[in-house]
Amino acid sequence: MVRDDAACDLAVIELDAPGAGDRLRGLVERGVPVLAFGSHMDAEQLRAARDAGAAAVPNSQVETRLRELLGGLSS
């Protein structure tokens, strides 16, 4: 885990975190894959993250999707 966005190969962002939207868009613009997660009750927030270029899933699916993304990075 790194806190420096410039040093990451994959970002995992909680959509409720302060500044999450700006951070997500900045990472996607640089070509960094982003896994965004949030409440299944906030479909609009998840949709906006997908529209911005992130893989966005409800909290219940974050672990499964992260495993899939990590598997793709190692091949």
C-alpha cells in the first residue's frame, strides 16, 4: 500500500472518503486502474464512478473484484 498516488499501479478508493471523486478522476486520467467502492444504496455514486472510468462495486463485492484485478496485474 502506498499513499502517494504517483507510485501506485492500482488504486482502491472508498467513494465516501473526502475528495474521492477528484482523486478518482486524476488517477483515471493518468491511466491508473481504479477500484471504487461504496454503498449499494447509492447507485448514483457508483454509476458516476463508472462513468469516470473506475471499476465501481458495492461494498459487498470489493474483495472479489480486487482479487480479479490483482490476478490480471500478475499475468
